[in-house]
Amino acid sequence: MKKVIFLIALIGCLAVVIAGKFHWDDKIQQTGATVSAEVDSTEETAKQSKEPKEIPVSNSQLQKLVTNFPEHLQEKMMSSNEPISVAIVGSESVGTSKEGLKQSVEKGLEDSYWDGAFAVKQFTFEEATTKSIVEEKLYDNVIEEKPDIVLLEAFTLNDNGVVVIDEGHQHLSAFMAELKEAIPGVTIMLMPSNPIADPGYYALQISALEKYAKANDIVYLNHWKEWPAVDSEEIEGYLADSRPNEQGFEIWGDYIVDYLSGN
């Protein structure tokens, strides 16, 4: 009798162990499948980018679209299957990668060119100033991305009342010098922060920024001229707490897309 009980207990233990093993193996397989899917997705994207693509515009159309690009990026767009990498860099004025300037720029470029012609990423440094960007080297992630084009919002609104104009320009020069040294051939396009109602001294900062860009031969994307007048009630409809709302990002993004589309 004891032998029978012992045999039953032994069979029960073996059944538990075997069932546990099957459960654990299944769990591992499920986890492995998830990781594999993520890796495969990345590999598939890379694989697709290397495959020849049929460009849905003529050469003459494409040449017009890339008119405002530097020569080496015109050549890349005309002859390579690799997308042009664009990094939007700025303060909370550019929003987030989920709700910000990126969405407007990404969709606009896809409409002007084709899906996959550009790879757009956004780097938002909330509450950063030109000084903190340089002193804390907050741009390391941007450098790691090695973008072809950097759309740099000048942190002017965050500098307001914190960093004086000349020092802000010195910080911008240092920031751009770091990018150019680390990313050979990078194209930097400077943008003012968003307009606000009744800007006062901030308007002087923006005017000085435009002069700084012109004096240093920097591409300056002056999207302010597309916004409603800063002394009008209408501009409030494009802002939320002095930063762009969806309508504001659309105006700003459309201006960028127009420039990057040869207009």
C-alpha cells in the first residue's frame, strides 16, 4: 500500500514538474517572439531602405523640390535610396514628438515628396536655454542620431529675461559648432521660437536673432511672417499658454515644408 501511495505521489510530482516546464518554455517562447518581432521590424525597415525604390516624381520635379538643399543633399536625394534624416531640436515651443512640430513637418514632406523620402525625429528640451544646452551638453542625443538636417529652434522664448541677447548668440554659435564638428556635412537651419501676443522685448530678441543669422550666413526660417499679427486677437487662437497649439504647429510646419520643397 505504501508503495502504491509513493508511486502515485511520485507521478504527481513529475506531472507538476513537466507542466511547469511546458508553461515556462511557452512563456520564454512568447517573450522571445516579442523581442524578435521588434528586431525583425527594425531589420525589415533597414532592408527596405536598401532596396531600389521607384521615385514617384520626375527628375525635373525632384530638382525643383530640392532647390533649397545644399549640393551634397541634392545629390543624396537624387541618387540614393536612403532617406534624408531631419532632426527638429528645440524647447517646449516645438512641442513633443507625439504632439508638436514633427507631425506637421512629417506629413507635409510626405505629401510634397513621397512616403519614406525623409526620416524626421524630434528632440525637445523643455525649459532649456541656450546657456543650459551648451553647459550641460544636452545635444549628445542629437549627435548620436547624425542627422542630415537640423531644424534648430533658437530657445529665444526661454532665454527671455534669463540670457541676454549677445550671450544667447554666443551659445548658439557654440552649439552649432559642436554639431558641425561631430556631424560632418550637417545642414543647420535656424528658427525663431513661436510668436506671442504683445511680445515687447521678446520682439527685439527675435529681430536680433534674424540679424545674427544673416551676419553668420545661417539659413533662417522666419515663420513669424505666416502667423497672425502679434498685436491682433487672432494670434491667441494659435497659442496655448504662450506656446503653439495644433493650429500654431500647422502654420510653423507648413512654412518649413514649403522651404524644404523649393518654395
